[in-house]
Amino acid sequence: MKSNSAGAFFIFLINSLFLVFSAKGQINHLLPKPQIVVEKSGQFLFEGDYFKLDSIALSLKRTWELGKEQSYFNDQIRINLVDSIEGSNLESDEAYKLDISPLGIQIDASSSKGAFYAFQTLKQLGVDESDSHILFPTITISDWPAFPVRGFMHDVGRSYIPIEEVMEQIKILSSYKINVFHWHLTEDIAWRLESDIFPELIAPSNQIRFSGMFYLKEEVRALVEFASARNVTIIPEIDIPGHSAAFRRALGFDMQSPQGKDALKRILKEASELFKGLPYFHLGTDEVKFTDPDFVPEMVAFVKDLGFKVVSWNPGWEYQKDEIDMLQLWSYRGARNGQIPVIDSRFHYINHFDPFADLISLFRSNVLRESTTDGVVQGSILATWNDRALYDSEALLRENN
């Protein structure tokens, strides 16, 4: 019996040491790397699982927006809403301070967004001890974003991706503090946004690839709500007037014609109801010959009147000061335009053709040579252009992994 007891104790000791070092090891692998990390001695054993942590994180947004309470606390976790996070050099509602002591966890955040991101860091720090306990290292982290825009894009116009898969990607990427999903909904190959006004747009006969596949209005509303709960902002894009062969096939006229402009305004008004409350709408304007010099200014003004700020690709239409709200740079020619805010997507195409040279370029790339926002450079969006014709969405995702 002595021998068995000694062996059991030895195994317990080894397991305990493994958990301690594993919990400490998690600190070096936090993604993204926090701004300030202060390690301490000791551990905290949380009674609960990751599902419980997710439940608290997702409930904070609803609770705080309703103004029901400004803090959540029990005997393990306390969350405080504060005016600012000490040390933060960016006016951001995403900042937080996470303090883990042997007695419990405290989160200070300037909004529910900050609290949500504190929980994402917390989940990366934890090590499962059992189905109902998580071991955390004792540590203090103060964190805030270097850039306000940290996004990813899917071109679903060329190749359709099921809404459930888009949701899963938003769920996973939000845990790494990705906060923008750029939804490129229309292309030459197909139009993917349901329209009651012009159902011809989504007719299978007018879709060259993944025929009959598009997003129902109820799916769009569900995705907007799903993303919002995870602090991900959707930027919808209807690409105009280029990349619009699907529009011409369906309606029989060009976007830049008088008929086209009238139809497009009706389509944009219909789409605006689905995306109401979101800050931005993307209008493309790249890789096209402009035949009507009034087309882009007219459409930008129309979408602004619908209540959105407007994003546009650069190179694209040559905007004047105060004409556009944000530019998204897409090639080596993409460049700042005065003080217009910019998103850097140059060379940030993660499905490019050369897996060696392009991966190196992507890995070594930066955000317009800035380490943090300067007020003009807003951040980056990594883009997946699903150019290749594949037989189903699973193959598409597998070959763009």
C-alpha cells in the first residue's frame, strides 16, 4: 500500500508540475502578442470549462448595451467597466487589462469589446486540468490594438461558401481579435445576394459557377447578428461598375447606362436594409473603364445618403478630398491619398499561386511600413480571391487552407 501511495503521489506531482509549466508556456504563444505582459508566480484553478467562459464573454455585450449593470462578478471572475486602460496610446474601445492572481480573475475594460478580447486572451492562457477545471498562470496583461482594422475577406462571387462555414470562420478568427469580415458578394461569375426586386440576378442561368447558390436575406441578417455578437464588423461589397458581368447578363444593360444606374440604386437601397446599422459599404470601382464620369460620385453620394461610410479599392476611381471615407489598397500601385484613411491589402492575398515566394512575401509584409496606426493607416485585410473553379466548397476551402 505504501508503494502504491507513493507512486500515486509521484504521478500527481508530475502531473501538477506539467500543468504549471504548460500554463506558463502558454504565455509565449499568445496571438496576437499583448502590449504589456507582467508574469507572476503561482497559478489559479478555475472551476468551469471554456464553454462557461464563452457564455460570459458573449453575454457582456447584451448586458452592458442594455445598461443593466457595469460589472459581472462571482467568486472567480470580476469584470469592471472603466473609462480607460492605463498605458494605452490609442483611443480604443477594445482595450483591456487582465489580472490573474491565485485568488481569481479580474478584467478591466473600456467597453464590452475590451472585455470580450480579454476573454479571448484568457482562453489562450488556460490549460485543461479536467472537464470542469482550467489552470491559469498568474499574470497581468494590459492590451490594446495597434490598428483598428484587422480583417479577412472572402470573394464569394466567384465561388460560393456556405453561410455556416462563414460563421465558423468568424467564430474562430474573432478569438484572435480579428474584427472585420469583408464580404465580396458580387463578381463577373455570379451575384450572390438575394434580391426581391431583380430575382434575375440570382437565377441559376445567370451564375457561371456554383449555379443557384446565393445568400438568402434571412441568412444575411443572421450573419450580421452572429458577427456583431463576436465584435466583428461586416463590410459588404457590391462591386461597381467593374466585375459586373453577372449584372449585365441578368438585366441586359450596363451599370453605367441610365437604366443601369437606376437599377443599381434600387438594388443598393434593398441591400442597405439588410446591412442597416453597419458603418461601411464597399463599392469596388477597380479594374474598369469608366464611361460615365458622373457614375462613381453619384453612387458614392447615394450610399452615403443611405447612412453608410463608403470604402473603395485603390487603384480605382481617382477620388478627391472628402469624396470617399476609406480606401483599400490592392496592388503595388496602391497608395495613400492625402489624409483619406486606408486599409492595406497589397500583397495580402492568402490564396496566391506560388506557395513559396508568396508565402515569404506575406510573412514578411507589414501594414504600409507602420507598426501602429497614424490616423491614416487603419490596418489590414487579408483577402481570399477564390479564382480557381473547384467542384465544391469543401475543395475550395481545402485547397485554400
